[in-house]
Amino acid sequence: MYHGVSLVQTKHGRMYRMKFSNEVTLYLAGFIALIGIITSIYLATIVKNQRIETAILQQNQNLSLQQLAQKDGELAAASTTISELHGELVAIKEDLEELADDYKDEQNRNEAFENQIRDLAGTLGDLDKLAKTDEELLAKYSKVYFLNENYIPTRLSQISEKYVLPGKKDQYFHAEVIGHLKDLLDAASKAKMDLKIVSAYRSFDEQVDIKGQFSQVYGTGANTFSADQGYSEHQLGTTVDLTTPEIGGAYNSFATTKEYQWLLDNAYRYGFILSYPEGNTFYIFEPWHWRFVGIDLARYLDRSGKDFYELDQRKINEYLLNFFE
């Protein structure tokens, strides 16, 4: 009996275990199926999302490509515009260069015209200046040209007594060049040279008297050192006879003085020349006789080593324009 019960219990136990095993298996199969369903859904979702993302990316890529194509079109249009603008700029530059050349040509023509006007004005000014300058001032009078009895310098100024040898009467010099005479004598004084004026301007009548006095004493020999009236440079008012207080009227001795040597070395700087140097064909050597001919001409004579009376009168007249400068 007990054995039969045990068999029944054992049988029931087996059946229960089999039933439980089946239920577990069923449960596991369901669970696995559920996991598979969930996994499938998840994978499907992922695939769907990837497709969506891929579609979005594709759409964005297409949009980017469209935008890039649009930009390329814009760049191409801009390049065309830039090319056109460059061409226009080149054309404008060429036009500007042509205008600049035209302007320069016109400017050159204007400058040339201004120079012509200036030259003409200068020529007219020179002509006016020459017209107002006494042409007699550079003429060669010693036995060459005659200065008539009515000739008087345009204006005379009295020479200061300090420059005149004591005992001599008042002396006068051409007013427009007396400044050069003062400069000469002041420079000599600074160099310790004691130069004094014996005679300056002499009128036609005064020359008549002087020549008469010399003729009475020296006869025809007076012609070797004294000019006839109308041929004396003194009548121009631009000539002086110089000496020193030591030798006074002993004119021939003047050539032995240091003052005479100083004049030879420096007188040209102030426009003065020795009219009758040694070997001249007009008068005897007159170391005391100095004539103002203008600084330019005096310098030319000093540099060239020529004498005033050796020059052609036309050459001398070239210096008349700047005589008073």
C-alpha cells in the first residue's frame, strides 16, 4: 500500500516536474520571442533612423551642392564682372595717360610761351635799360672818338674830401658809379694804401685850359700825355687821377709805389682799369690814370690780359648793359 502510494506520488512528481519544465520552456520561448520582437523593432527603428538621417544628409548634400552651384554661378558672374571692370579700368587708365600726355604737352607749350614772353619782356627790359644807359660811358675817346663840348654826365656827385689830395679843389664823379669809387678807396685804406684823388671830372672847357697850360710848357710834347678837349676820358665823369700824399703831383713816380701795385692787383674788382699802360699807342704810360668801365668788363680784361683800347668797340659795347651793376 505504501508502495503504491509512493508510486502514485512519484508519478505525480514527475508529471509536475514535466509540467513545470514545459512551462519554463514555454516561458523562455516567449521571452526569447519577445526579445526577438523587441530587437527587431529596435533594429527596424535604427534602420529607419539611419535611412531618415541618410535622407536628411542626402537632402543637405543636395542643398549644399545647389548652394555651391549657385555660388559658382555667382563667382563666374563676379569674375565676368571683374574682368569687364578690369577692361574698363585699363581703358580708363589709357584715357588718363593720354590726357596726362595732352596736359603735359599743353603745359610744355604754355611754359615755352611763358619763356618766350619772359624772354621778350627781358629783351624789352634790356632794350629799355640800354636806352637809358649813356653809350658814351664805354666809348674809346683817346684820339678815337670825339666827345662834344656840350656833353655833361647825367648826374655828378661831389667826392668826399677825405679821398681828395689836400690843397685840391672840389672833385666830382658820376653819381651812379661813385659808390664803386668809394669801395675802391675804402678797400685800399683797409689795406694800408694811402691813395688820394688829384683830378676827377673835367668839363670840355676845363680840358681846354689844361691842354693850353701843358702846351705852353711842353709844346707839341704835351700831346703825348694830355688829351685835346673832347677826347679826354675825364669829361665822362668816370675817370680819376690818383697819387699819394708822399709823391703829390710827381705822377711818374706813382708807378714805383706800393699803392700802384695794389691797384694793378685789385682795381678790376671794383670796375676800374688802367687806361694807358706801358706800351700803349695813344699816350705815354700813365700809372695814375684809372677809368671805371664796369666790374664785368674790368674782370674780363684782367683775366684775358688785354687792354681796353685793344678791344673792338662792338666787343666793349656788350658790357654796356651791366655797366652800373
